[in-house]
Amino acid sequence: MKTVIAIDSFKGSLTSLQAGNAVKEAIIKADSLSEVEIFSLADGGEGTVEAMHEGLGGKIREIEVTGPIFDKVKSRYLILPDKTAVIEMAAAAGLNLVPENKRNPMNTTTFGVGELIKDAIDSGCKNFIIGIGGSATNDGGIGMLAALGYDFRDENKKCIPLYGKGLEHLYEISAENVLPELKECNFRIACDVSNPLCGKNGCSFVFAPQKGASEDDIIKMDLWLEKYAAIAKTISPDADSDFPGAGAAGGLGFAFHTFTNSVLESGIDIIIDAIGLEDSIKNCDIVVTGEGRLDSQTVMGKAPIGVAKLAKKYNKKVIAFSGIIGNGAEICNEHGIDAFFPIIRTITTAENAMKPDNAYKNLTDTAYQVFRLIK
């Protein structure tokens, strides 16, 4: 029997590779003749750099960049052996980098994301995989673009502040100082939302409240972004505020689509393609996936469903393991997961259950019982 394991991390507990090794240990214990292949997995969000590094190697590069509130933060990204750069925008402009009492997307910037990209370009990278989840920003991506050489000016030809509120004063955009290498770069953007840039379904109304915006701020930012899109149209025919995903990460999706050679794709689909999972699934007997919490939200572009969808393309059975099972998890059965199993084996606290040693043992013990039955 050949089993392919592709499990997302159990956040705060086990990495993707650790979870995969726990299941492999159980399978071999149940049947020593089994063939097992493990893939590190992520969905394009937090943990993508780590999972890609575990699975494909490469070099982690650590640099200091401008954080979302203009302080200096230590950030990191991955350069794969083929010189593809893997970047999580949240590592430079994430909500987790902003203290709760300072959260306000009127005042946050994506400039550090551009600094990461520029550093990767300077390191010889021309191909990029960028996850844009978890942002603290609503600046339409002007911070990132400014770091790459775009100029955003007011009616007096002065550069505007590079945060959400700065868009109030935007009058013109210039590409005269853009890095010449940028036109040779290609970006695959891991984006799992389809929101437009503006309007009631746009980034300001839908996502800005959780980043600290007031109702008055939301209305203003939406109008400023609408103006920004109109100005962007004067220098780029690709400017489309209604493009699905334009509103991702406070308009960063719009910035990539408008000003770079980019495609916005499902995060898990990008990762699956990058790690070469499909070829192995074609020739296996059973697929194992999972994540820390399996619930109704799992079907909304999360990693286990991406794996299950691919497995069903080849009529493979799919088993999922998770730390806990949340409300509505049964819908996962309708999306390719044949059976799922929580690994908590006794009454305990969340803190105790999430200790890596305990989580590893619980996952191994649960998977062993399942594969005893399969054998």
C-alpha cells in the first residue's frame, strides 16, 4: 500500500512536516511494508515559507524591513533552489505586527512588502510566490509599489504619505523611477478572496473593521481607493477595481494585478503545483491530509480541501486528521474527505493538548488505529 501524506500545520503545535512524520510512524507500525511519501503543506497564508522550505529546501533570508506602523521589523522570506522567492506579506505588513491599541488601517503601510521583493530581485530572483493573507493595511498597495520605485504624488508634485490616509491626497502616479528589473518578474499571488477593491463588498467595508477602522474611516477609505483606481487607469490598462481579488489585503491584490506581471490564484493550488503533489497522488492508494481545526470554514479554500479535490481527480480515498472538530465539519465529506478523525484522546486543556510532544503522540496513536483497520 502506498500512502501520500499532505497535512497542513497544526498551528501552535506541529509543523506540517512534524504532523506528516507522526502519521508515517503510525502507518509503518501498522504495516511495515507500506510505502509512505510526505509533503510539507500550506495554503498560501501563515506557514507557507516554513512549509516550502521543509519540502523543497532553499535558503531562508532574514532582513530588516519597514513594518506596518513604520517601525523596523525583522522579516524573512525563502529563496528556492530555482531562485523563486516565497514571501508572506504578513511577515512585513501583518496585523500580528501591530499592537492592538495601534491598529488602524488609515496609518499602516505595505512598504516592507516591497522591500522584501526588492531584496529578492537584488538576490537574482525573477519568479515569486506571494501569500497576501493577514494584512494590517488598507493602502491599496501603494507602500509596496513605492518601495519598488513608483511615485505617488499630490497636486503639488509632492510624494503623499504611504499609508491608507495618504490616498486622500493622491493626484498622480509616476512609473519613471520603477526598478527596471520589475518588468522581467512574474508573480503568483496566493489569494483566496474574490472581493473587489471598492464598494460594500470591497476591502474597506469588509476587512478594514477587523484592522481597527471606524465607520467614518471606512467610508473615507473606500472613496479614496475609488479615486486611486481611476488614477491608476491613466498609466495602466490593467487597472480594474472590480477584478476578483482586487480587494485582498487592503487593495494589495489590485496593486499586483495593475502594476506587475501577476496572476491571483488559490493559495493551496499554487502550493500543490510548486511541491509536485499531483504526480505522487496519481500513483498512490490512499491520501492523508488534515489541519489543526477542521470545521465548516475548511471548505473555503483551506489546504485539506485542496488536497482532497486533487485526490478525487484520481478517485483516491482521503482521510483527514485534525486537532479538534468544529461546527459544520461534516460538509468536508461533501468536498472530498471520505472520513475525518479528531486526535484528542482524553479530557484535557487546550494548552496541554497543543504541546508538541502530546500532539505528536495523539496524532500517531489515532492514525495507528485507523491504519490497523485499513490494513
